[in-house]
Amino acid sequence: MEPHSELELRSLVELVAHLRSERGCPWDRAQTHESLKNLLIEEAYETVAAIESGDSRELQDELGDLLLHVAFHVQIAQEQKKFTLQDVLRGIYTKVLRRHPHVFGAEPTQDVEQIKGRWEEIKRQEGRRLSVKAALPALIEARKLQERAAQSNKELSVQPSPAIGALLSEPDEQYLGMLLFEIVARARQLGLDPELALKRVNAQFAQEIEEKLTHDHARSE
């Protein structure tokens, strides 16, 4: 296939269609929504890592990888006659319009908290209720649930819980969950992201352990 002089999302979907054709790649042809989902999660995390690094070239590359996954899922859906690229674009376009009445409607405001509250109200009108999403990491999910509750004026009142004492005296999953949920709430009140905080500590721990293992290995030789 000849490279396009002006590329657009449709060009990428057409490229993926070629990869999934009989003249394309056996691996690409074998993929499904299910087989690609974990790879999509990995690409999303790698995109976040690129943002964290501040490297714009790396971010550009990772965003391209994310778009490739979008193109794959669109192409698979088109083959199954479920939806098309136009359906996806139309859906997100109308959703953005609908959720910004302060910009495109008759509800002008510059109050950020009011905008957040209205956003949550619109989502509930769309039928999007508070629920657990199996694919989300638990720390991210807890923060998002708490944020949605706060935007609906149902701010979580976090009182020091006896969970840690109870956990130490009687190991129990419920107590552990309560303690972690409280930590997420405290972090959110302080403007900290518990997922990123744990990721950074994980990286620091991994580096320290690797250095110790390297040191021990060098001493044993």
C-alpha cells in the first residue's frame, strides 16, 4: 500500500483492514476484541508513563499505538457489522456537545465545581450509574467512585476507621478493603493520585531490590 500524503483516522482503519485481509498478516487477522483488551490496557499505561516522563516524542509514539488499537477495534466491529468508524465519531462528537451545555447550550458558567456537578448530572440522565468496572485497577476505581460521589454533592466523610486495628487482630479481606478505601479518600482530599504514588514506590522498590541483587551477585563471584 502506498503511504497517504495526508493521513487521517480513516486511513489507519483502512490500513488495519488490509492487515486483516487474506493478503495481510495472519496474526492481525486472528485478533478479536477480547484478545486485544489486555494489550490496550498496557498501551494506556505506557501512554501515562510517557506523559510522566515529559518526553513529547515518546508521547507522540504512544498516542499512535493507542490510535492503532482504536482502528483495530473499529475494523473488527465493521467486519461484524456492529458499528462503523462514523458511528464512533458521531457518538463521541454528540456526547461532548451534550456534556458541555455551559459552552454549547444555554447554561453559561465558568464555575469549575458547578461544571463538574452538571457533568455528573448529565451522565446520570444518560443512565450511567455508579458501578464497579471489572477492568479498572481497584485504586483507580475507588478514586473515580469517590470523585463521582463528590460531584453529585455526596462527598465522602472520611473518619479515622478502626480497620487497621481490626485487621491486625483478625486478618480479613473486608477490613483490608476498608483501610485501602480510606487511604484513597485521604489521598484524593490531599490532591494526590494513589495509583501513581504506588507506581512510583513500586519502581523505587524494584530499583533498590535490583541493586541489592546485583551487589550480592557481584560479591558471590
